[in-house]
Amino acid sequence: MRQLLFNALGLLIFAGGIHAADSVLVPQIDGEFWQIAGDPDLGKYTTPKQQPVDFGIWQAADGTWQLWSCIRATATPGRTRLLYRWQTKNLTDKDWTPMGISMMSDPNFGETEGGLQAPFVLKQGSDYNMFYGVWEHIALAKSKDGKTFARQLTPSGVSGMFGEEGGGNTRDPMVLKIGPLYYCYYTAGPNKLGADYVRTSKDMIHWSPSQKVAYGGSPGSGPWSAECPFVYYHKASGYYYLLRNQFYGEKAKFTVYRSKNPLDFGKDNDRYLVDTMPYAAPEIVEIRRTDVFSRSASESEGDSDREAEVCSEAVNPTMPSSVVGRTSAVRGRRPCRPARQSRTGTSGASQSPSSRIPRM
């Protein structure tokens, strides 16, 4: 789950460090907020308590930027969640255009009613691959235009590809390609013990058994202690950085880890912890090619020579249920400016048909 309020969208530019290969880089938010989206009108599904959370941002085939979010506490039956989207021409625009509900859960495909969560898109060639949670499993949908997605079903006719046992609410996927393998990082909390997991695949269809990559340590081991994992690769140093979320609202915090091993960021220890930040659930978005520290959600290989922005939720007490933007830079281990944040999401277009993929 990424956060109660879809109040603010923070944009961070990761910079510096490529000439000092082993320097420790940590994000620093800098600049003013601007509102890009607000609490959407869901028609018959609107409620006073609804909250946009768990977002994903990517650039569609026509060049527009897409913001997809899970909206929770709606009038949708079951777990009350659906996906909604906004779009805009420029990433730094204010007041992105609401585009409507983009996807709702479908129990006919094995999805928990009202259980859609946390969309993440990885572009490979001309294909947009959207990974998302269906409450107990991670699912995949595909698109050519980056706006309308079709579920990819297993031979048994369900959308869920994998999940952790024990009712752990498998969620918050993100995918990074390392060499020939795709690494899908996600969180789950079997027996109310939260951890970050990873599975690997050569084709995004057949996935390995899961293994834990981070849990415990100073963030604790509660069900929300390892949410919204996001990993990017710093090519110059050979380090992988994990951003792992713990708290939201005025206590918002995520921890930053770095490791040469993308399968181990600290298992019940703080060995790889490099800093904490007073924000929640960051997401990295490529904006243009340049020689700086980054990782793009829309790129396939571990090619980090491009500029990126990190988007994270931020609680703005003067703008309830709104989304705002903010720019920032990262240079070494400078302390972060104090700010309040909390994670959130986006987006929309009509629900798309489904197609079938080979058995995992």
C-alpha cells in the first residue's frame, strides 16, 4: 500500500556522483511544489473518504505523460480500489487532465474484487508492460499506446502470475532489467511480517521462486515496514539502490540502501543502509538523456547514463487530496530539507480486453 493521501507529487533529479564512482548518493528535494492533479470525480464510485495512492508515471507512445493511481476507499465493492488516470503534454505541467477510470478488478480473472493496486510500467521496444497488484498476486497487462492495457492471462484464465503464501497482500511491483533477466521487486507481509521480495524472469511470463531482499533492521518488521520497494542501478559505481518505505503523513519516511548485489539489501540488519528521508514511496521517471545518476521506469537495460526524476507522494496540509510537483537534486550525502510527504498514484482510459499467455 503506498499511502493514504494522494496529496503531493515530489520530483527529484538524481545528479552527481558519476566522477566519484564509490560516493554515496542520496536524494534531496529542493524547490517549490505545484499541483498537478486532485481528488478525482469517480461518478457513482465517489465517496468522501476516497484517497488516491500508489502511483505510476510513464510517457505514452504519443509523447503524453500518463499518471495512473490506485484510488482506495471508493464505493467499489470489495476492497474499494480501482485505477484512475491523468495525462499531460509536459512532465512539469500543472493541473494534469483527468481521463477517468482506467481499470477495475474483475473476479472472472481471479482478481480480488476491488483489489487493484500500484501500477508500474516498463517499456520494452514498442510494448508497454504494466505490472500491478490484484491484492494477493502480481499481474501483467500490455499496451502498444501506453494508455489502453490488456490483461495477460495464464493458461488457467487468471491474471495473477505469482504471490506470497499466507494472505500477505502481495503488492507494489517494480521491474528492473539486469542483463538477460527481469527482476520484479515487490512487498508482501505473510503472517504480518513485511519484507521486500524479488523474482526473476527471462520473458516476464515464467518467474523464479521468490526470495527476500530486505526486511527487518531499523525500519522494523511490521506489515508496512517494507512497502513500495524501488530499485535503480548506478552504472558508474556498480551499486544498486533500494528505496524502501515505512511511514506516511507527517511521519513519512523511507530508507535508502545500496548494495553490489541486487538480491541482498540487508536481511534483518542495517548493513547496507545509507540514509533515511522524510518522504514516502519514491518512483523514478526518466526525463532526458544526460550523464548523471538515474534509472528509468521506461528503459530496459541497466544503462544509467540519463537524467531521471523521482516522484514521491507528499502530504500538503493546505491541499487535501491533491497532487503537486516539486523538483530537487541529489549530490552526495547532503541532509534533506524537512518536508512532509506520502505516496500516491494515478490514472485512466476505459478497461481493456484480456489475452492469454503461456503457463508460467
